[in-house]
Amino acid sequence: MASPKSISLGVFPAGEIPAAFEHTYKDSNDLAIPLSGFATSVYISGPDDTAAYATGALAITDAANGVVTYTWSGDEFIDVGKYQMVIWVGNSTNRFGSYLVKWEVYDAPGSLPTV
């Protein structure tokens, strides 16, 4: 069995809120899967393996080209540790998961700046 494809976003200081994350769903021929009529769901597990971190906004932002965007709330970067995310799309016939998205949060020195 092939291992799942994954994306590493890197390492972030606690409190960071990065730019929105986009994922494009493609078929086995590397062609975009049109997502008109699909629903979305996201699952994020954090250091304690709960899904309480998925508090951002999830939307299909380009249905014709299979693009879904997750806009971070910031809750996903508060607790120090390792995180994983899968974004799901589906209709009554098909359900597709994104690549496994991974990142890590570290305890940055000092207090959070007011920027």
C-alpha cells in the first residue's frame, strides 16, 4: 500500500496566524476535480489528539478548479506541539480527503507582539 501524500507547513511560533491554506483536489490524471454541489469539512488534531482546533473558516473558493481554502482562526497555533489536518469534500456519490497537512508550534521567546 502506498503511503499517504502529506504536506509539511513547517514550524511556527505559538500565536502566529499564517496566510490561508489552499488545497486543489485532483484526479489520478492530475486534472482538477470540479466541486460544484460538494460540502466541506475539516479535521485538525493537535498535541492532545483532539479536534478542537478546527475553528477557522472553510470554503470552496474555486469550484470549477477544485480549490478549497481554510482560513486559520489562530487557535490552530496556540498550544505547543504537533498538528495534523485533513480537509474533506463530498457529495452524495464521492468523498475526497486532502493530503495530510502537518505543522509544529514552538514556544517563542518573549510575549506576543501587538502587531
